Amino acid sequence: MGFWRMEWRAAILLVGGFLASYYLPVEWIGAHLLLPGPLSESLLLVRWYAREHVLLCLIPAFFIAGAIGVFVSQGAVMKYLGPTANKVLAYGVASVSGSILAVCSCTVLPLFAGIYKRGAGLGPASAFLYSGPAINVLAIILTARVLGVEIGTARAVGAVLFAVVVGIAMHLIFRKEELTKAAAQAGLPEDRATRPLWQTGVFFAAMIAILVFANWGTPAEPVGLWHAIYTAKWWLTGLAALVLALVLMAWYGVSWRGMALPGIAVAGTSAGFSSHPAVPFTTGVVGLSALATNGNDEMREWFSSSWTFAKQILPLLLAGVLVAGLLLGRPGEEGIIPSAWIGAAVGGNSVFANLFASVAGALMYFATLTEVPILEGLLGNGMGKGPALALLLAGPALSLPNMLVIRSIMGTKKTLVFVGLTVVMATITGLVYGALSG
């Protein structure tokens, strides 16, 4: 309770801001205040983001990021992702770790912040930051099905190379800082893991499964494995939550009495609100938060770390989404910048067309998988294949909200370099692909 006495104002502001965004009466406001179209679109985008991404995407990511800082030993992070780690191993782990999450450019941010602050080198951390939303197996498969195998393959190859090249470039550009960081970390005493690695692995696997299955998108066709998983997504999410509860009781000091009330509440809301899965999901989040804040020192530290990430990241994301909606609107709707301008600027395969597509993609916010139907519409209206690939490589990995948060984590200079590398490489790759496919 002492924690909440210190943080109650921040909690009220953050939770209040989220609820205000979630229940934002945009239609009523528009009818009574005659809002301009772009402003209305920005408010609608914020409401959609609060409803679709904050609860199911970001909150699990905050808990995972907080757990990285508390339950993952710094020695393990240094061994696999640190500045002096084996480069093949470091970039391989960073790319693979990001690719299994299937998250958007905003959801990956707490996870990036967690490993970066825990001691990961800038290069591997940057590779992870790019790979999370860009090397998305589901998105690549959907791209191949909807836009064609050629561009789907080009996206897959380009994204994998990007993650490694961007990471290595960030390491080389800031090599002096990385060497200083490595030297400072070399003098730190090695912290020992408090439990076997396999137990920590099961703990994280359960949380990642909750994140992945709760956000499993609707497949392009109502058949096959992806559709079967989609149909059972909430059962799979519930199974992962049950595993997490058992893990907490078995290895993390949570008593069965402490777990009983949240468990009964989740089971009850699951039965009573079976058509509204967000209700039992919210109940689970509240129950886990209560368990952690009233648990042992380790559990309280976990919640405190997760809460710190939430305070740092969520306000910036909501503000960034508001601005992105104002400038570019929602998919299929207009912001201040007319979509016709974007469509007219990305025809052919000129340097300008590819650069414009890269910059526009970097500023826009793409929820996971939404970039594919957007590109399908742009290609149907004359967009060149090169600019299409450039947007696919720059867009999912970056967004205006994403940039604001990255700056708060690693500073303005590194953020500008990361964004610049992504835009330039997307432009060059688009030019090459456009020339080869033309």
C-alpha cells in the first residue's frame, strides 16, 4: 500500500487518461462542436488505439518488460546481447526474439527498454527494436498471399537483413560509447540467478503466449492453421494465464490463497462475459497487479518496474497517436495531409517516390497486419512496387508515437540515427527492388 500512497496521483492521471481515451465520445463532440475532419480523425484514432492496443498489447508488454528488469540476471543479458557478446549470437538472438512476438511498433517498445536498460548492447537492442514489428511471420505470410509471393519474399529477406544491418550500423556509429559502456559493465559484480533458467523461461513463455494469442489477428481466409488458432485464441490465452498462475504459485512465492480471489474473479467474468473477452482480461490484469503490490519483495519490485515503464511510455504513445491521426488520419480516412498527395507521390520508382514512401511509412501508425490492405489499395491506385516495399520495410517498424518513446529511452541523437538508417535503407532497397521487378 505504501507504493500506491507515493504513486496515487500518477496512477489517477494515467488510468484516467486511458479511460477518457477509451470512452471518448467523439460522435457526440463532433455533433455539438462541429470538429474539423482531421481533428475528429485524430480523436477516433486515439479511441481506437486505447480500445484495441493498450489493454491487450501494451499492458502485457509492460509486465514482460518489468520482469526482464527483475527476474532476468544482468549476466544473462550481457552474455547474449551485451556490447562484448559474440556478434553472430547477439544479432541472431535479437532477430529471432523479435520475430516470434508479432507485435506492432509500439508494443515492442517496453520490451526494447527492458533489455536495453538491463545491459544489452545498442546494436543488438536496435536489431530487436526493428525485428519485433518488421519480421512478423504472420504479416509476411499475409503480404505474400494478398500482394504476391514476389513482394512477400522481398519483404521477408529485406526485413531480416535490415535488423542485422541497422543493429551493426548503430553499434559502429556509437562504438566509442559502446566500448565505454562495456568497460563500465565489466567492473560490475556478477549477479546470480535466484532460480534455474528453465523456470524463468517457462515464466516468460507464459507471458509471451498471453501477449501473442490475445492479439492474434483475423486471418485472410477462414481456413487452415492460422484460422484454427484465431478461433481458439481466447482459450489459448486463458490456458497461458493458467500456466502463469501455476508458475507464480510454484516458484515465485504467491500463495494459493492469494491467487484464489483473482482466479475466481477471472473465471466468473469469463463465464458471465463470454462475448466480451476484454472484461476477464481486465480482471486478470487488476488481479495480477493486486497480487504483485501486496506480495513479497520480488513481486512488488516486478510491479514497480512494470509501472515505471507504463508511466514513461503510455502518455507519449497516446500523444503520438493523436498527432499521427491529425496529420495522416486513419486508414481510409483523411487527415491534414490528403491521402491523394501520398498516392500521387509514390508512383513509379524514382528516388523521390521511394524516399517519400519510406518517410510516410515511418510517420504513420500501422497496427499489426493493417499495412497489407493499405498497400493493396495504394498499389491499385498506381503505387510503384519499389515504394511499396520501402513502405513495408519502414512503416511497421517505425511510427511517430514509436519515435517519441525511443527518444525518451536512448536520447535524441541515437533516435535520429536509428530512424535515418531505417528510412535510407528502405529507400535504397525499394529502388533496387523496383528496378529488378520493373
